[in-house]
Amino acid sequence: MSNRDSAIKIVTTLRDAGFQALFAGGCVRDMLMGNEPKDYDIATDAHPEAVIKLFRRTLHIGAKFGVVMVLIDSHQFEVATFRTETGYVDGRHPDTVEFASAKEDAARRDFTINGMFYDPIEEKLYDYVDGQADLKNRVIRTIGDPADRFAEDYLRMLRAVRFANRLNFTIDDSTFVAIGKLAGNITNISGERIAVEMESILTHPSRASGVACLIETNLAGAFLPKLSKEDTDLAINVLAKLPDQSGFALALATMFVNCQVQAALEQIEILKLSNEHISRVEFLLANRQRLLDENLSLADLKVLLATNYFDDLCMFQTAIQQAAGKPTDAITDVRARASSLDSKDIAPPPLLNGNELMELGCKPGPAVGRLAKAMYTAQLNLEIKTKDQALQFVERWLAEYGS
Ligand code: ATP
Ligand code: MG
């Protein structure tokens, strides 16, 4: 069953049990725009206990806030009881939820285009917030007073930037002004939630205008305060040259293209990223310009290739070159060199291991690491190919540098 069919089935089940049930929020927006929704959320007047009884497989983590996840096939659907939310003490979780009508539920949502409901059986739209007009005019506007709505949850400021850029909408004037005034409060939001929005902004082809918008709204200045205008001007130019499908770490590294590695890593600490993302960003920034090095040895190339980050590095450097109006043939050449290599030759096991080096007379300690590295580099450069050649290499090395 398709995602949509499963969602309709959930609506029908709730309806047959005497409840009201409607598609809600983002999926209605996407449908009205002629796009396939990523996921379907359902809003209902049934309380969580009733929802749980009606479906065979459910998750109850958010039941206290009126949200039950219903599982059908491999899909997950959020079935949320119509509610109002009050008292956002931490700018995130409402202290209390009160079950309410569909109209009241619309009013707690963030933007007018995200505040509509749709009845897929009667094919009827419920628009209590003038979302259709804003959708038609391609405008992001908070439901109600922007300053009040942002104060309830400052993350909405980043969501405004995300939707405006991904959908290519403009932010309504009063909503925009309120973001500019309140931007400093974004640091009250957890780094993880900020990171989710940043990923959404940076993985979309509109990433350059997304970052420009983060700057215009003062949001970037609030949570990445050390980025200078010069840094962001260059970053935006390079972001605009990245391939559409670029990943989060590549685009994030690009935001710091004009910064030192350590400075960049300190700035992104606020995002509480996974180690994988952090090391990818670090690698890209640390290896800027290396692909342009005419003397890049075979061993250097293999080490770069062994990281899994090589493709990102090529895209990064290509974008840097293009933004500067400089040639990219060096990168094309390196790519050709890389693709001519056999994958088994990229990171072969060392011809001799550490124990063997010590047996050959290398003193335990830092010398072993230095010798192992020198030998492995020679091996990657194809200067030594057999164990015998490795033994000779070690002898020469020990004679020259001592044990
Ligand atoms: P996407 O297509 O990116 O998932 P979406 O509009 O579905 O966009 P979600 O984060 O999945 O966004 O949220 C679903 C709906 O819940 C939104 O359309 C909106 O109505 C409401 N919503 C989500 N987050 C907030 C928030 N921080 N404040 C108010 N309403 C919100
Ligand atoms: Mg959604």
C-alpha cells in the first residue's frame, strides 16, 4: 500500500469509529503545491487512548502531548489529537496541552501554509488561517503575532528560513522583522534542533540563498558569531557552485571555506554533530588546495582515497575554483588518476608490521611509527612491492636514521 493509501486508511478507521480525522500541516501544503508529501500527519478529535485501541501497531512516546505514532507496513504516521499548547517554558515543549477543536489546533501551528487540514475522503480543505492565500502568493507568515509565536519556540525562526528557501517563498515583512529582532534567542534552542534545520537548509540546492537568508535575518550571526562578512560572502559564492545533491558535511564545510580548520570546528561545536560529520568537515577544510598540488604523490592520493571523503573533496575544490573563476583541470586530472587505480591497491596491508620492524632492530617507541609510515608511503608509491624489497628498505632506513 502506498504511503497515501495507508494514511487514508487511518483516516477511514478513525472516521468509522465516530471520530473526526484530517490530513494536517506539511502534507496538505505539499499536496496543494502539487508535490508528493514526504510523510502524512493526521489530526483527530480522538484522544490518544482511543487511537491506541483502534490500531494494531502504535508507539506512545508522545501520547502525553497528544501524539501517537501508527505503524503500517514500513511507514510511520503521526496521529495527533487536536490541541492547544500553552506555557513554553523551555521554548520547546509546551508545559501543558489541552485537547481542542481543529480550528484551535490550526492556531498553534507555525506558519499559515503549514496550518491547513484536508479531508481526503470528502476532498475538502479546512483553512482557518488563510494559508491558501499565502501559498498562492508564496509567502511565509506566522499564524498570529510573529514575536509572540517565535517567543513560544525560537526554532520557528530557523524553520521560516528553511521553508522560505526550500520552497522559494518570501518571508512576510512583519515575520522577517520579528526574526531580525529576536534572532539572538536562537541560542536558547538545543544544538541538535538547530542542526536539523541547518541540515535541511544546507542539503537543498537553494543552500546559497538559504545561507544568505540566515545572514540577512541575523540568525547566522547569533549562533555562528565568528563568521565575518568576508567569510560569508565567499562561502555563499562557493555554496552556489556546489552540485545540487551535496551532503550536509560538504555544505557545512563550505560555510567555513574562508576559516582556519580549528576555528571552524570550534564554531560548529554548538551543533552537537556526530563524530562522522565533524571528521568529514575537518578533512575537507584540512585538505583544501591539496588536489591542486602538482606534486601530489601516488601515496598522498591513495591516503585521500582511502577516507571515503575523496568525492566530497573534489566537489569542494571544484566549487572553490569555480567561485574564484579559476580552472578546474587539476581536479579532473586527479580524478582520472584516482579512477585508474585498482581499489585493492588503495589501502593494501603493510608489507611488514610493527613487530617485524622491531625484530629487524627498530627500537620500540616512536621510531617504529616513523619507520612504519616511511615504509608504507614507499609501498603506496610502488617504490617497494615485495617483502624482500621492504626488508631492504628497512635496513637502509635503520642505517640512515638509526634504530
Ligand atoms: P517537512 O515537509 O519538512 O516535514 P512539515 O511542515 O511537515 O515539513 P514538520 O516538522 O514535519 O514540518 O511538522 C509538521 C507540522 O507540525 C508542520 O507543518 C506544522 O504545522 C507543525 N509544526 C512543526 N513544528 C512546529 C513548531 N516548531 N511550531 C509550530 N508548529 C510546528
Ligand atoms: Mg513533516
